[in-house]
Amino acid sequence: MSGVAAIDCGTNSIRLLVCEVVHIDGDEVEVVDVDRRMEIVRLGEGVDETGVFSPQALERTFEALRGYAEAIRAHGIELGPESVRMVATSATRDAGNRQEFVDGVREIIGVEPEVVTGLDEAELSFVGATAELGGGDELETGVFAPPFLVVDIGGGSTEFVLGGADGELVRASVSVDIGCVRMTERHLRSDPPTPEQVAAATADIDAVLDEVERTVPLREAGSVVCVAGTATTVAGMALGLPEYDAERIHHARVEAGDLERITADLLASTHGERAQIGVMHPGRVDVIGAGALVLSRVLARTGADHFTASEQDILDGVAWSLV
């Protein structure tokens, strides 16, 4: 038995997954979650406008990382490249002072963050989200039908990956700049946003989806699997949960009609009203409306009547890459 730790640093949040790797027979292994954490640090705050990380955003991120380093060591895992991998995504690709971020991370956890490309990010998300869907009872009963379209809505970007059919892993993938933080800062600046702001954001998203479809055939998806905080929060709202419950949210089915209703409600509500939603993490209150709008436009474009929320995503893909 051994352990690995994966860290995913995005535009809005930084997350940790510590796993035990249990060797069963020969090369077969089982990866068991031991510790899963998330903090909203908003590393990418203002990057779309300024092109650099702010000192405050960097310090929030470094403080969270110090806590993660302590947690990793507490689980008996040595900090180093053999057992720890950290990936950094959209905001870090965009920031002009990203070396300052890289140096700070190396000092805290002893490993340089890998500033992955959008396509790498997409494929890691796909591996994490579909690891359980590759051939179990759920496929046999037709709950999940390939090919899978995995949609990862982050703070700065959204990734689309289609694959998992006929022995293939990934057929097509693309990463585009329509994340929930970016869309909020660019368009939804009022509280609540005005109809004109919502219309401008919708037009922006739809134009980007036109570009996405030139690479990824969204309408060919047999199953739409959506990962990350926007999708899981919306799923928790659709289930009517009084508080966040990852076990109930994982693989929850959200109907298109429920998604449209929830999106409209979020865009029409104030910051204070959204903060009262039981499943809502405080760090998502100001950006969840934009995230839900991206999600609703994506689902409409696929023509699917529902999406499936998954608690497993790029973080799980990073852990599997260490295994």
C-alpha cells in the first residue's frame, strides 16, 4: 500500500486529493480516496483584465498550499515528484508573472506546478470523470452510453472532451475561455445582472460554442458528463439538498428543464439571496450565475435532455497519472 497526492489549481479554487494505492493482483491496483479538500482562493481574480496575478491572490493560494502540504505529510506521504503532482490551469497560462507563482509553489511543496495546456487539462478531466464508466454495470444497464462528452467548467476556461467509444480514449478535445469567473468579470457586473448583461454573456458564450463545434461534435455525445463546482452545485440545487452532499451529487441526473429554471433563478437573484442556498460554497456565490449560464448553453447545444454531474474530474485524472 502506498499513497499519492494530487493538487489542482485553477482560476477560482485550489483542490487536494490524497489517495491510497492498493495493489491487488499483479499490475492491478485500486485507488481509494483518503482526503479530498477544496478552497476558493480566486487566483485568477483580475487576470483577464490585468494579465498578472495580484499579490493578494498569490498569498491566498500559498496559504492554502501550506495547509495542503501539512495534510500530505500527515498522511505519511513525502513531498516530491514521485508521489505528488500539481497542475495549474487557465489563469496560470494567462498570467505574465507566473514565474512568481511557480517559485512560491516549489518552496512550499517541493514540486513545481505543471502549467498544463488546455488540451492536457481536457484529457486529464476526461480520464478522471470516466474512470468509473468504462465497462461496469451502469454501462450494461444503459445509464451511461458512449461516446462520453465531458464538460469541465472552470473559473477561466471550459474544456470539452469527446471519447470513450469503440476502444478509443479521446476522439476530440478543446479548451476555450468561457469560465465562470471570466464571464462574470467580463459581463455580469451588476447585482443581479441586467438583462442586457445576460444577453451579452449569452452571445459571447454562443459564439465560442460555434468555435467548439468545429473541433468537437457536441451533438454526437451519448452521455453528457459535467464536472467541477458549477455542475455539482447546480446538481445539488436540482436535488433540493439542504447542504452539500458529494455522495448524493455524484452521478446525479439533472434534467434540461431543471437546469434552465435554476439558471434563470440564479441570474435573477442578488448576492445575498444566492448566499442563502444551502449547497452553495461561499466562494461560488458571485460567479455561479455565469457558470450556470455556460452550462445551460452547452447542454442546449448538445441537444441532450439531461446531464450527469460527476465529483470525479481532473483531480482524479492527476492522481491516476501518478499511479
